[in-house]
Amino acid sequence: MPGIRFTLFLETALEDACKGLIMLKTTVLNAAHRALGARMVDFGGWDMPVNYGSQIEEHHAVRRDCGMFDVSHMCAVDAVGPGVKTFLLRLIANNVGKLKTPGKALYSAMLNEAGGVVDDLIVYYLSDSHYRIVINAGTADKDLDWMAARLGEWQLDVTLTPLRMGPKAVGMIAVQGPKAKAKVWEVLPEAKAATENLGPFFGVQVGQLFIATTGYTGEDGFEITVPAGKAEALWNALLEVGVKPCGLGARDTLRLEAGMNLYGQDMDETVSPLDAGLAWTVDLKSERDFVGKAALLAHGQKWQFLGLKLLDKGVLRAHQKVTTAQGEGEITSGSFSPTLEVSVALARLPLGVAIGDTVQVDIRGKLLNALVTKPVFARHGKGLI
Amino acid sequence: MNIPAELKYTASHEWVRVEADGSITVGITDHAQDLLGDLVFVELPEVGKELAAAQETCVVESVKAAADVYAPVAGTVTAINEAVVDAPESVNQDAYAAWLFKLAPANAADLAGLLDAAGYKAAVDAA
């Protein structure tokens, strides 16, 4: 664009990964998005819908009713073989040994030797010889290389199969909101019995579908993995029962309000999970060794990961500097919260800063006041700060 | 694309209406609001501020992006539309009604350098 300076905060995280790419990758739902008139953007090398009209209306639909997202750009990887549990115990910062019920999921991260985050992920325990890992879109190739290198190094018998191409290719649709489950059951009545008593963070195979009680919005709902050839029919069936299509714009404000980290913004290979609010998903207590553990133990926690609510008028954005009585910090994710109707942010702040403190954020040279909060702003339809 | 024929434009997506008294009223175009998405914050200049042509004058921010608004020509800010500060979404609803500021041009001849509707459309299509 000539003249006007657009800074698209949503894409900055991953845009470096796709520079030089000639063709954008498309999900199996690309034509469906275009038919709905979506505004498409380059997200980590993928041609994805940022919104289908009003991003704020899409956000409210998920908090108040029901919306759906195409998350087929994320990469599901089946890890199968006799060595798989040993592999994941060493690869992942949380302890997959805790997963004993088939279908149970765990959120965690893979670290490098320096304790930086290679990627955050969800791992499902399906059996002692079969786990499914879901990794981010923009980091998928890097992650697969990383995992293959560790497998070679550790000489373990595990086969990694990304469910991207060929007969195993899948699409993924996240249906989220207080009415999400009822809408899914309306479209897939055969799935109700298997999913109505499913606890949080569980997945279950229902025929050709893998239906999980996971999400990235802070609302109830399902993430449905569907054979690629059937994804568009499922998307259209959900549209017909009134599920609102939602783009990556609303997905970003929903996850921000829910206090969920975004890889590439809130943490990356140079950031320790302990400094990014992810200590809860790092297991340092057991005897188990994992990649990055020694570095985490040696360095400890250097920063706090907290929320900010802007008290003055403006919009908090990633990379703005935060001045506190204890020193300088930085916003890692910031936007306008449609639920709270104020600007909120996630920030890396010096140790010693406390919830309830007032700090100053540098926005275009002006120091504006912000309140330090818990790093969770809204979930289940309600504001929490 | 909604580009009213009676207005003037800049390649940086401001619209300009030349008033009877020679002052100009400035806003952002419908195309600009469409690119930005839902606006949530508008920061206006101070009345009396003197601006050079193409100087950053104020900021509009949507949920996902921030954009600078530039002075179409050199001049002095004579009025600002406080209503859009309280209702940034009014720019999305009607970009040509929700003006941002009025300017007394330093030199009326500078207005001849602005784009007409066809020129602006060509600039957008070329981008």
C-alpha cells in the first residue's frame, strides 16, 4: 500500500517464515472461505481468512453463541511405535507419563537445549504406542525436522506421520462458544453419545472424526479433525445450523482475552517457558530428563508474565515498552478486547511487579497508564478483570 | 468500491471535501476502513496545529492494525470531530460522514495536486 502505513499485528509473528515463498499454502476449506467473501491474509505462508466481515461480531458470536474456525493449517502428526512414550518423555517439557486414559490431551512445549521454546503443542495419548501431536502451522516444518533429529540421536523406533498429504490428510474445524456442542450434535447426532460426557482436554474417535474438547478461545466447544475430503461438507453443515464462520482476527482477540499464548509473539526459541507464563506446563519435579531441563534449572525464572489493562485511551500492541518501578518490560501481545471494551495485553515484566500496580506504556512516544492484572481477561462469556 | 465523485483524494487514502469558505474536511476512505476492519480508537490532532503536507496528523486503530492519517496539504487544523473519538465504529459505518478534522490550507493552489475519484481508483487498483 502506498502512503498509509498498515502494521498488521496478527501476521508479524510468522511472516518471516514465509518470505520468498511464491505460492501460499491453502487449506481444504479455502474455496469455502472465498465463497463466503472472507478477507484473506498470508498467515505463516498460509492463505487464511482474517475475517468474513466484522471481526468484533465474530468475537462476540463465540463468547455469546457459537462460531467456527478453520484450523486446518495447524499440523496433526501421528507418532507411532514402541519407542514413542520414551521419545515424548524426553522431547516435551511436561510429563506425558501423566497421560493414562486414552484420548487425554496435554498442552506443553518442546524446548531447545538452551531452554527456549521450539514450539507449543497439544499431545493426545491414544495408546502406549500411538500419540497424536498438534503443532503450529508456521513452525510445522521446523518442528518435524527437530523431532526427526531427536529420534535419530536417541535411536528410537517411532514413525512420525504428518496428516497433511495423501489418504491420511485431514482438515480441522474448531467450533467454539456456549452453544457449540449443541450445534455440533445437531449436525452429528451420532457423535453425541461419545462426546457428551467427555471431560475437558480429551479427544475421542467417532467413526472417521476425531472430536476433542480443546480450543483456543476460553469457551466450551470441540475441535474436530475430519478426513480432508469431508471437511467442506462438515463446514457447510455447521453453517446451515447457524454456526458463524470466524477468522483469525477474532481467534487472536479471543485467545488474548483467554490469556493463551501465541507462538512467535509471547514466546519463541529465545524465550524460556518460565518467563512466558508457561511454568504450569513444565514438569521440573519428576526425575525425568528432557531437552532444555538443565537450562531451565540453571537459569530459573527471570521475568513475570502478566496482564495489562490500559487505563488511558489507546491500543496496546506487541513490542511496546512498559516502564515499572522495578525496571522495563515489554508487551508480547496486545489488542482491543471486544468483551471488556478496553485495550488489554500480555506482557513480560520484571520480577517484583505486582497485580494492581499501575505502570506506563510507551505508545508512539506518549506514556499511558496501565493496570497490571492476572494474564486472563475473559472466559466463558464473562470478563474476569 | 465507494468513491464519491464530488470529493478529492490522496494516494494515502484520505478523502478531502473542499468547503465554500476554502477550508477542507478530511477523513479516511471507505477502502481504507475496509482494509483496517473494525476501528476501536481514533486519536485526533489538536485544533490550531500547523501541518506540513503529508505530515502524520492523527492515528486510527482497528482491532488488528494501526494507521497514520496524513495532512493532504499544508495548513492549520481548525476543527476536529470529537464524535468519532467516542464512536470509532462510525468510520466503518460511513467513512464519508465520519470526518476526522478540518484544515485551513496554507495555499489554496495546493488543492489542485489532489486526486479526483478516477485518479484515486486508479491508485488503489495499481496497489
